[in-house]
Amino acid sequence: MDFERLDVWKRSARLSAGLYQHFADSRDYGFKDQITRSGLSVPSNIPEGMTRPTIKDRIRFLHIARGSCAELRTQIYIGMEIDYIHREKGLQWVAETKEIAAMLSGLIHKQSDFGKC
């Protein structure tokens, strides 16, 4: 399966790009590095998994992507708390991470079912 056709990859890549744009001028390099890394990890692990030859490997990388999505959501909450992220933008990103995580869960389930055939 071409990962570029997956909506979950497209949405997570757009979210990652948005994080980089938002924090481009941030001088808190530690926070900036952490939130952009976790955001980048989500769309990066999707193709890593989808190009693996075994279902077990695919699922493992999709789980990593989902874990990074939860990590990112935590950092967004913290960013809102410390006024690095405006509440409205933060809540949009939180909602997006929840939807992406649900999409990843669906893809994991689909891959698991595929492996049972």
C-alpha cells in the first residue's frame, strides 16, 4: 500500500508542518525540539511501517506512530498551559491528534485482520 494515499499520513504530515511553522521563531529550543520531534515522528513512522515486509513489523511501527501522537497531545496541553500555544489553536491540534490516533488504531486493526487471513 502506498503510504502517500493514506489520509492518516496526509493529516499527520500537515500537522507536523504546522507545528514547525508555529514554533519557527521560538527561542525555547528544548520545548520546540521536543514538540516538533514528536509531531514529526507520527507521519515518519507510518511509511516506515507500511513498507515493512511483515504484518508484525507494520503494526509495530503504527503503534510507535500512535504513541508519538499521544506524546504530542501531552506537549500541546503543556504548551497551552505555559502560553506557548493559544488555546483555540491548541484545542484544534488536540482534536486532530485524537482523530489521527483513532485512524491509526483503525489501520492497526485492519493490518491485524489482514494478518489473520
